[in-house]
Amino acid sequence: MAALGALVLSAIGTAGTATHAAAAGSNTVYVSPTGMDGNPGTQAMPVQSLQQAQRLVRGMNGAMTSDVTVVLEDGYHRLTSPLTLDASDSGTGGHNVVWAAAAGARPVVAGSNRRPSWPTPAWSRRSAGCSASSRCHRPTEPRRRQSV
């Protein structure tokens, strides 16, 4: 469990930058919602999933000579399964694995799937034939008194 202490998670928002990531060179894995998991994880060819970034980091973890940085590009990073970090994700030889936002990016990690559309409920304005400017009453059940 002590090895988990070496894992550093940081979210660098618009106030910070990931300049330490650029300096790391080949010890940097880039993740973008528009990337592909078959890519090598470079800035020009980022991976898409956090799980693939984790696999790449685990591959580098055995012979670390400096910190490894995972840079999250702007956008929604949707998880299809939980991302579980353990001692093999923590770094070795006194070096850390740092997860950071790209400079100026505001990545969002979401455990949900995007729905193209939701069905319109029967009580909605649209299904009742009401326009946005008219006042329509949403039917509700009458309130019942409760005895104490």
C-alpha cells in the first residue's frame, strides 16, 4: 500500500500549465477524446481511453528514469469501465506518475454514456401541444393530508 503514495494525481486547470509534461518528452502519454487506442500516445497521435493510457504507463513503469506524465486533452473522457489504479500505476525508482490536464484544457472524466436523445415525457410542453410562450399546467396528483 505504501507504493500507492507515489501516485500523484493533479488536475491543472486554466491557471496552471503542463509544461513539466512537455519537458518529459518520451515519458509523456497524451489522451484525447478524439484519439485512437491504437495510437502510440504522442501529442500528434494521442490515445482515446484512460485505460489505454494506463496500459502504456504500466509498460514504462519498469525502467523509469524520470516522472511519467499522462496529459488529458480538453473534452469528455468517458469511462466504459472503472479505472482502477494500484501499486503498478505509482511509479518506480523514486519517480512519480502524474495525471494532468493539458495547458488551458478542462478535461472531464465521466462514468456515463452519452445518450443521443431522451424520450419526451407525456406531461411535457411539447407533447401537450404548448408553445414556449404559453403557460401550460403540468398535471400533478392532488396533495393528500397525512394524519400524525
